[in-house]
Amino acid sequence: MKRPRQIKMKLIKGKLYLINWVDTFQLLGWKDEDDIHEACLKNKEWVKTVGYYVGQCECYQIFSAQHTENTEMCSWSGITAIPVGVIKRIKLLK
């Protein structure tokens, strides 16, 4: 399996980021290759996610909707794992 490209920016655990990435889409019914190619060109599903950086696990960058530094609780909630290969841009917010 081909190893996904690495994010060039050094991400810092606990910092807030805006992540732009491409999501999947589905075509219903039978399609020929021309229909599929045309749909791929038209249907780029761009997603914007805001989250606190948790870390990288295998081929995913992990972000969290909530983060606490309270040591008596779990630190992260609302986890989103985004495949590294679909991330197009990451911007530090805070």
C-alpha cells in the first residue's frame, strides 16, 4: 500500500486548526466511465472542519471538537479522523 503524503506543517497538540479536505461522494445507478469521469470533475465535496489537534494515527490526522486540560477527565471529545491523503490545507487558528 502506498504511504500517504505527509503534512508539511508541524501540527501542535491541543492547538485549534481549520482543515480543508475532500470528502467522498456516491453515484447511484449504473454509469459508464464517461459519466463517472464527468461526475468526478463536478462533484468535489470540499469539507471544512475546525478542531483541536490530537495527533496522527496510522494514515489519519486526528482532531477533536472539545479539549480540556483537566487531568481528572478524559482530554478529548467529538473526535474526527481525517485520512492524510484527502487533506488539502491546514491553518492554525489559535
